[in-house]
Amino acid sequence: MATPTPQTAPAGGLRARKKQRTRDALIRAALELFTEQGYEATTVDEIAEAVDVSQRTYFRYFANKEDVAFAVQEMVEARFMAELTARPATEAPLTALRSAVMVAWDDIGSAIESVIPVELHMRSYQMIESTPALMAVHLRRSSELEEQIARLIAGREGLDVDADPRPRVLVAAFCGVMRVAGKIWGEGADCSVASIRELTQSYLDHMAPAIDDDWRTHR
Amino acid sequence: MATPTPQTAPAGGLRARKKQRTRDALIRAALELFTEQGYEATTVDEIAEAVDVSQRTYFRYFANKEDVAFAVQEMVEARFMAELTARPATEAPLTALRSAVMVAWDDIGSAIESVIPVELHMRSYQMIESTPALMAVHLRRSSELEEQIARLIAGREGLDVDADPRPRVLVAAFCGVMRVAGKIWGEGADCSVASIRELTQSYLDHMAPAIDDDWRTHR
DNA sequence: TGTCAACTGTCAGTGGCTGACATTAGTGTC
DNA sequence: GACACTAATGTCAGCCACTGACAGTTGACA
């Protein structure tokens, strides 16, 4: 179960706070090691040692070696889903998705900072994109999120997600475009939140035109 | 299975034929074990033992435990890419993609049969979709294929895939929709090639309408 | 303060995967 | 057919991810 209180909240008693501290330390240490010497070249023992806990303890916090790399990402996704849920039902589906992303990008930076430096998160993102094993997990996680989004969209529109293909189709197309934007961002030089926000906007603008039959008439 | 193509070709010398036989046997044994007792519950030792080779030999044919599950899939993808390459450049991008898929589905069955029973491949597909570790690899492989397709489409249209976002955007949306179709097929009861072909067609038809702003005006 | 439960460390063991080296078995040549 | 050459395979040792079992430690709470 993910920590329900990710913010600077007092977080219950001493035991709970200690746990949170260990978890955050493991994330920080892991990401630092991964980005510095590479994911494969880093052993779980090293991560555990850096935080001064046993390997066994690491595996009590994270199910496997990959999971720790997505701890921050999980926060970001939760934020997006919250924004999407909050969009008014009067908005058209694609408009709601688009707005939720845009709003989410605006305050995700500070949320990340509560666990690790944003700059480290940026480097981690690039590392994920360039590490096959992590890329695979990243994509699977994305597809699970995709399913959640489709159900939410279907709910807004009063549709049965299994009977009407449109929610899944739209969300698949939307997420596909988002993934491309993320990839291009990772390859680029500008590691700012502003740049990914802008890229997202631009790519979503291209969605409808790209589906048009003939690209040659309107260059 | 009429075998109109020289699929049963002599394939070089004895050594080469033996190698091919071992490889096919490993695939068959692995898929049979995976689908019967589950992917995780099957060890590489079991697969190797079923074919009467050493574990080390298995790893000389396949880089890891996952790879063997995608050997047939790889054939299918190659077939699709060949069809896509063969489409006339006068076709609009989405039309070419669509046509290539449709043509490919038509004769993929017999190509698969040359290695394993189609029915086993169907069960394997479902197993992949329901095994997280394999699903992750499946998605990564798909995204790599996606990149190839985008470059091919860009080439057809005389565009720079890095400068013009439309190829990647279209392909991302297209592949997203294809993936949803595959998923729905895997969940359904009809395990025929005809049914996935039909599903694909139907879902692609929904693509453009789904992107429209308002779903309520044209139900 | 003492009891309980949560957290952690240690240890042993399984399974995926690799490098090194010896052995076996097609291939081409005389 | 004997012979060297080399690809394919088997064996073995070892690393690393991951897990179950058990014991020790430390917050929580009456």
C-alpha cells in the first residue's frame, strides 16, 4: 500500500515517521546510484548498504529492484488522476484529459521536491527511458493507468467501458501521444517542467490533424 | 494447410537444420509448459530438460526466459512490416497502416503453423496478457516496433521523423488502438484469426469519431 | 513497567543468467 | 576414409535477485 500522506504531514507516531524516512532514503539512494553508475550495474545490496539497512529490509519496502525507480512516478500519476477526477463533467473527454494534464504539470514540481531534488527525478526519467528493463516496466505501468483513465472517462460519459470502444480508443490514442511527448522530452536538452508542459500541449494539438487522411494538402 | 510457400525449405546443411529443430522444439516446449502450469511456475531447467538439452544451451538460443515467449510474435511482426513496406506510396498514411494489418492477418495463420499449432499460439497470447512480467516485455517490444513504423511512414511521406511530429503521433495513436483490440480479443472467447481481424477493423473505424469533441451528438 | 506487535537482521536456499573451459559433432580437404 | 577446423554443446563455478523462517530489537500502549 502506498503511503497515504506523501506531503510534509506529521505522519502519525515515531515508528511511522521512521518508516517514511527509511523509504525516502532508499528512493534517494537508489536513484542516485542508478543515475550515476547505471541500473544494471547497481546491486540491491549497494542500495541497502547506502542507507545502512539489510538487503532483506529493502525488499520489505519494495517488491523488487525495479519498483524503487517508479516511486516518484507513482506520486505524479496520482496527482494527474486527482485532477482528472476533478474536471467538470460538461467538458468533452479529450478536453478534460488535456486540461488535467496541464493543471497537473503546474504543481507537480513541488510535490516531487518533498522526496527528492527535481533534477534527480529528471535524470531518473531519462535513465528509465534508456534502460530496457525499466522501460518495459514503465510501459506496463502506463497501460494499467490507461485502463483506469478509460474507466473514468467512460463513467463521466455514462458509458459501459466494455460495450462502447470509444473510451478505450480515445485514451489509447491520447496516452500514445503523451508517451511520444515524454520520449522526445527525455531525448532533448531542456530538463525543465515547463518544457515538457509545452511539448505536451504542442503534441496534443497535432493529434486530430495527424489522423486526417492527407498530410500533403495542409503542411 | 496447403503450404504454397517453400516454408519447409531444406535450410542449408545438417548443422543448420539441427539448430532450427532445437530452436523450434524449445519454443514449443516452453509455450506448452508456460500455458499449462504458468510462466512463473516454469523454470528454464524444465524447458531445457523437456528438449533434452542443458540449461546453458537454452541461453545460447534465447537471451533470457522471456524471449522464448515472443519468438512467434516476432515472425508476425516481420510479416506486418513486410506488408507495410509493400503498400503503394500513394496511399494515405493511416490507410496504408490499416491495409497492411488487414492483408497480414490473412496469411499469418499458416506462417505460425510452421512452428507451432495456431491454437497454442492463441493460448500463449492470452498467457502473455495475463502475466505482468511478460506484459511488460510485450509492451516494450511493441514500442520498439512503433518507432520502426513511424520511421517508415515518415520515409513514405518524405518527412523527417524528428522534425515533424505527425508520423510518431499517428503511429502512437494507431498502435494504441491496435493494442486495445488485441487486449479485448484476448479477453474474449473466440480464439480465431478471423475474430481478431474483424475486431481490428471495427476499432480502427472508431478512431476518428472518438477524437471528435462531443460523443453525445452522434451516438 | 511489562506485554504486544511491528520492524529488522541473519541465514539458508531457489532460480535466472554468465564466463571459462573441456568435449562433441558437422564441414571441407586431402 | 583419415584429418584438421570450427560451430555447438555440456559442465562447473559463481553472481545477483528474491523469498521463507526464525530470532532479536524497538516503538506503542495499557
